[in-house]
Amino acid sequence: MPDVPPAPSGGGGGGGGGRGIYGLGPAPSRTGRVTLGNLVALGAATRRVERVFSSTAGTGRLFRGGYVLVATAAGAVASVEFRVDGRRVKTEYAYPYTLGGASASEGPLSAWTGAPRGRDFTLQVLVRGKGGDVAEASWRLRAV
């Protein structure tokens, strides 16, 4: 299966009763070397974690309904760059690092509308650290 169920939320963190913003779990560390974990898809309408994509899985599917994609970057992050098929589409400088619109104050979500339809595409996430370190991962996705 190309994606895995949402990870259980840990204690602490921001709003949402200890589940962090939008149910993403505690806010990530903002110190140390940068890391990049899974890609999380928040449902724009449901405002909750709908899918979690592992970077080692096969092609993941983004179903209709609209998603905000969240890069689970941690450490002393300077920027998080999102690329679709090698083309930069967005750069984020503050948590949460999203493709689509989300805010640390749990405001309204704006679904990402730039996914190519009807074909596989590669989403690459590049995390640059304040100390010059870099973490990156890629996912094969298909918007259906």
C-alpha cells in the first residue's frame, strides 16, 4: 500500500487538546540538524490528517476533495522548498511547512490546486537548515 495510516499523536504541542495544530502532533524541534519525515495530507474540508505518505512507498494517491500537504521537517529549519517534477512551486519559511494554505493558529485551510491531474508526478521536498545542512525526500503521487 502506498501510504500508511496517520501516526498516533504524541502529548504536548499546540492546540487541539495536545494533538498539535490540525492534529499533526507536537510542534517539531526548532534546533539541531534538519530532518524530513513523512508527507502528511490534511483534508481541506475535514481539517484533519487524512493520509500519511512514506518516502519509501510506491505511488500515493491524492483523492478528490482537496488536500494541504505538510512536510514534517524539524530542526533549525531556514526554508522548505516544494518542487513538482523538478519545478519549484512554493517555499515556506515558518511552521507548518505546507503546499496549500495552513497556519500555526489553526485558521482555515486552503487546498493545494497545483497537482497535475491524470498522471503520476514527483513531489520533492528540500529542507535547508540555518547551519547549511540539507534534508530532502521525494514522493511519487497521482491526483485522482
